[in-house]
Amino acid sequence: MSRTSKTTLVGLVVASLVGSAAAQDAKVVDWNFPGGRASAFLVSAIAKHALGMNVELAPPLAVPVLWEALDRADGEVDIHTEVWIPNQGGLVASYVDEKGSVVLSERPWMGVQGYCVTPAAIEQGITSVFDLSNPDNALLFDSNGDGMGEIWIGSEGWQSTNIERIRARDYGIEEFFELQAAEESVATASLDRAFNADRAWVGYCYGPHHNFTLYNLSLLDEPAHDPDNFVMVQPNADPDWYNLSSVSSAYPETTIRIGYVVSLEERQPALVQLLQNIQLSAGDINAFAYELVVNERDPVEIASEWVEANSETVQSWVGQ
């Protein structure tokens, strides 16, 4: 491809994402965390390049609210690029398996989840989740002097945050730690301060995520996943979810899929075929998130450059 052609392609994609005269063909939900922004902007750019479609970015929604919006199929949002399984397993069972109002793509990309610590914590001998259920060790993570450690368990509205409440209880962590549920930006600011001061920090972590590289994070050891020791009931399934749940092993294999409203199959069949074939990777997401957060680049430009660099792959997704 010539330099002129590449420049033209980038311009077309950028123009389509920031807004054009064309009516939107579908809406994909944007997110308030870097990896989610990566998948949303990439799917939008891929649809423009491969099909000439205008897939508009919709405002972020809490996960349960997003699934309700997909179920309504009223045009508020059509595509959900961050269906984490098992985290959203209850919602998948309800809206995909039972109602059939949402469809999942066939090609997931892999994820990881667990507790992560900074190098300073490793140097202090914190290598296992069971090291956290010790009052002396918990003091290593006490940044405000109140005698309790702090552990970030995720953002309110994430299904994983509910899981982390149960894991902290069943691993014996909550007795010695303040469980902090806050926006990821708040947690990252705390992590950044701890890392730069060479202090211990612990919190829920997931990948793909650029923080593994940026802060040299390490996953804590924990018992291998055991279905008998990973019984999670989400609040949308039962109001007594906290007492009905029991989690004392690692997460099962984590996959991330694209979900979309079933009505899209009739409205935009070519887009549906494309969504079924898209398969991003942890590397794609990590690189995008790094450029977004560390280099503070425009997500539209990052997405357009990715499409340019992977145009043959994108075109292959259309023909499959």
C-alpha cells in the first residue's frame, strides 16, 4: 500500500469515528476502562474499514444495565465487546440461553484474573493469597495508618467485583483488609503512588491490561480452579446472593467475547458475520491500552492505525 493510500485510509477511519453525515448503522458501548475502550474502538473501526458502516460509540453503562439495554433492542446499544465469562455467566444464561435476545460471537480471546501485587510486596514475601489472611502482612498494605490493609476489588457495577467480595470473605482476607470498590482510575492512581514509592499494593487485576508491564505486577498464587469451590450467585439471580455464594479457588479459564442484539441479524447481516469472525488478542488490547493511557493518544487514531496495519486480517474476517 502506498503512503498516500495509507494516509487516505487513516483519514477515512478517523472521520467515520469522530462523526460523519452518514446515519449510524449500529451502536457499540464505550467503556470507562482502557481494555474496554480498545475493543469498542477497534470494532467500530473494523466495521468502517471492512463494510463501510458507521458503528457509533454509545456512552458507558454498568454491566447489568447494559444487558437490559441489549434485551430491549431499542437502539440504545447494539454491541457489547466485553462479555467476560465466567464473570457475566449469569447474564449470559438469562439473555443468551433463556431469552435469546443476545447472541455471542464464536471466537473469544483469552483473559486472566486474580490478585496482583507490586514488586515491593513480593520482596516482603507476599506470594500467595493466603499470605493476605495474616494481620501482620496486612499492615504492609495499610497506607492510611488505620491498622487495616487496603485491597481494590474492582469497580461498582462489575460482575467481578461481586465475585471479589466473596473471594475476600472465603480466603479470610476481609477480616484484615478494607475492601475498596472504586473506579479503575482511582485504583490506578493508588497503584501508581505505591509503585513509585516502592510500597506494597494489592488488588484485583485482569488481563489483557497494560498495567502488568507498566507496574511489573505479579499474580498471587492460589488454589487451582475447582468448580465445587467456585459457586457464584450474582445479585441479579438472587437477592441472597452473598450467602448463597462460596468461592475459594482461582477463576476458571477466562474468555472474552463480543455480544450483539439478535435483531442485528436481520438489520445488518454483513455486520453480524463480521462480528462472528472478529478475534482480537491480548496483545492487540494491551498495545492499544498502553498507547491510550501511557502515551495519552486519541483512541480514534490508535484504532485507525491498527486497522491499517491489519487490513488483510480484517478483510479475511469479511470473507469467512
